[in-house]
Amino acid sequence: MSWDPYAALGVPRASSAEDIRKAYRKLAKELHPDVRPNDKASAERFKRATAAFNMLTDEAQRGRFDRGEIDADGNEQPQFQPGAGFGGFAGAGAGARARGGRSDVFEDLFDGLFSRGGGARGFGQQRGEDVRYRMDIDFLDAVNGGKRRVTMSDGRTLDLAIPAGLNSGQTLRLKGQGLPGAGGGPSGDALVEVKVSEHPVFRREGDDIRMDFKITLVEAVEGGRVPVQTPSGPVTMSVPPNSSSGDLLKLRGKGVQTRPNPGDLLVRLMIVLPRKDDPDLREFVSKWPGRKTDIQR
């Protein structure tokens, strides 16, 4: 025997299919490459546990392994031949009627356990279990959409499509990427629950995004065109003359890129004065006629 799949999962030979699934789920959570990156020993144990799970949840393969017909890698094992000596099943006087190279003893045994189609009678096809993951998504990927490479439970890597407008707590479903089915049944799905990270500048409100944008006193008074970095790339924004801090400008279609109607980017202007004392600015303000203009507070 090359290795023991029961030992790889840490379960006894009499374990039920449910016990095997539980053991595999526990090991997958401990050894998955996403949990232990760059850990070759854990990666090898994870691959071995996955191979053991695949064999022991296939009733036909498990039966053949338990009977010693194949090893853990699926290789055929040498078998006793009828009449081959001590321990043979079809020697002279054994009472078994040979038929087509196989005795009635084996005919009855196999007919009792297996159906004509080769599947284990009483089991049939069973869909594989779903596998759940949690994954952090970058704010801009959730806004614009994108792709993220993920490692599945069997070590395969897939490019996961991230739809624009994704929210924290939502679950993405990857059809057929869960645990393998039994008896030829379909595989389960991979369910990926996402958490969208926060952004230092942008704040999301539904499909709209808000941001604060600093402008100088000159830009506020005279107006002008200023460069703005939006979630989908840089644009030039027009600041109206005589703008005040708190004024809200709208950049249409520069919010969450949902289709067919993307959200907007709402830009709140913030006038910023020089941090260092500026004598010229102080003198200008002292002589400015509008300094006593009433402001409703």
C-alpha cells in the first residue's frame, strides 16, 4: 500500500460518508493554501487529504480499496488467481462453478452489491457539498468590477469575476467548483462571501460615491478647471466662480459602474488656506470691502 487515505483524513475505516466529509472540511480549513501561504508541508498534506476525500466518497473506489483491489493512488493490486494454491477461491473441490472465468460465488456477491450500471445499489448519484469561502475585495474593484484569482479547495486556481456594484455580505456562486459528487453525481458549488474594504477618499452611498475635494481661495473666488481623480480614472472638473466650502458638484456617471445606469460622483468642495502666515493675504482681507458682508449662520 502506497499510503492510507483513512490515515490522511485521520478517520477509522468504519467511518460513515458524513464522518469523512466532516474530517475533510476540518483539514481543509486548517491546511488550505489561502490560510497557510508558502507552507509547502501544509500544501502537500492538503493535496493528500483532498485525494483521500475523493477516493473515500466514491463508493465504488472505496470498496475496491477496502477489498485490496487497488491502492490509494488507484493502481491495480495483484490478486489471487483461481486454483493458484492456498487461499485461492476456485481450486479443485471448492464447490464453485466456474463461468466465463469468474465463479458463481463472485457472480452472486457482485450482483448483490452492484447494479447493472456499475453504481453501488442503494447509493445512486449524490451531488457534492457546497464549499464556503470568505474573501476581502478592494473598494475600487467592487465599484468598477474586475477579476480576482482565487485558490480552490483542491489547489486549483480560478479567475473570479467581480461584478460592479458588489456590496459587503453578498455571496458569489461558482457553479460546480465545490466538493465532488458521489456515484457520478455533479459537484457542489463554491460560495464566496465578500467583504468590501473601505477607501481613504471615497465613500459609497448606494450607487453614488462621495468625496471631499480641496481647492485654493483663488480657485474658489475665480473658478477654474481642476484635475480630479475619480474611482474610474482622472477627469477635469469645472469649479464655478464664488464657490464656498461645502458646495456640492456632481460628476455624472463617475460613481459605481452599474449597467446600464452608473451612479454619480458627488464632490464636496473644501477651501484650504495657506498654513503659513501670508502678510499679503492678511492685508488684502483687512482692506476688503466685503469683509463685513452678513453671513447667515
